[in-house]
Amino acid sequence: MLISEHHRMKHAKDLLLLAVCLSGALVGAATADLSAQLQELSPSVATLTSMESRLAATEQTVQDQEKRVTELRSELDAAKADLLHYEEQVKEMQKQLEDQPKVAFSVALNGNVGPYNVETILVYPKVMTNVGNAYSTFTGFFTAPVAGVYFFSFNAMDDWKRRHMGAALYKNNERVLLNYSWNHWDDHEHVANSVVLQLSSGDAVSMRLPAHYHVTEFGAHNFNIFSGFLLFAQ
């Protein structure tokens, strides 16, 4: 009986030792297998980490672009508002131009004038342009139909030897300017000038030939011209 009990205990001890050995072998094998699997997964983990970094960078780029798009939309809205404002200004200017009276004239002499013993109003009978009919070919006066700023110009010519030639521009009864010359030779002597005047409605502008002056006109050449037009009404 004692021998049998001893054999059973020895057998159990051997089985326990075998189990421990087998367990150690299994654990070692599992550990080695796990290590191998982890080594195989390491590149994948690195790849995922890199992808996460790139994804984060892409998300930041998208956010920056969305912010820039929002800024561009704001700038576009501001530009549209400015454009609408300018369009309104253009429309207002166009309306003002359409409502402004149209005034322009250009007239010429038909023949020689002078000399006279007194200063004489030059009457230009030859009409080239007279928009608004503000220049009178009967009186020689341009009468401002509206208050505003006007531009005037004139040319004068003479071919009489040893004689004064020229003309004076008047606003109402006030001389504004005088251009003249002395013809030393039997040649064509020319003078010209221009001026901008602020006129009230009803003011008269005329050209006058000073006493003892003379101007020459050869018909179709239009050497002696008086012109003017409204720059803008006030």
C-alpha cells in the first residue's frame, strides 16, 4: 500500500512538472508570436500616424481656405456695394447732363469790317453752329440762357499794311480782353485768344472792333470766328 501511494505521488509530481514545462513553452511561443506580430504591425502603426498627421494638416488647410473664402466673399460684397454706388453716381451725372441746357455756337464774318471812328460791336452773320440760339446774328450778342461757366474763343485776321488790327471781348459792358497787332507789311496778321467766364442768366458776351481797327475776311476762309459753349450750369 505504501509503495502504491508513493508511485501515485511521484506520478502526480511528474505530471505537474510536465504541465509547468508545457505552460512555459506555450507562453514563450505565444510571446514570441506576439512580438513577431507587433513587429509586423509597427510599419502599419507608423503609416497610420503619418496619415493622421497629414489629415490634421489637410484639415487645417481646409479651415484656412474656408476662412480665405469667407474673406473673399466679404471683399466681393464690399466691391459690389462700391460698384452700385458708382453706378448711382454715373446715373446722377448722366441725368444732370441730360437736364443741362445744350448751348454752343460758332459764327464768322462775311467780309471786311472797319475802320470806324468809334468802337463797334462785331456782328457775325455767318452761322456755323448755334445750338440753343443764344447768339444773335442781328445784335452780335451772346446771351447766357442759364447761369453757369462758359468757354469763349475768337480769331481775327487783317491784311492791310500799316494799320492796327484785332478785337476785344466784352462781358456786358466790361472789357475782358483785347488782342491786337500792327501790320508792318502787306501780309496776313492774325490774333486769337480764349477765356472761361462765369455768367449769370441774361449776361451778354460780345466781340468789338476798337476805333480805327480793321479786320479782313475772304468769304469762305473764315479767318474771323467767334465761338462759345456752356461748360456746366450752376
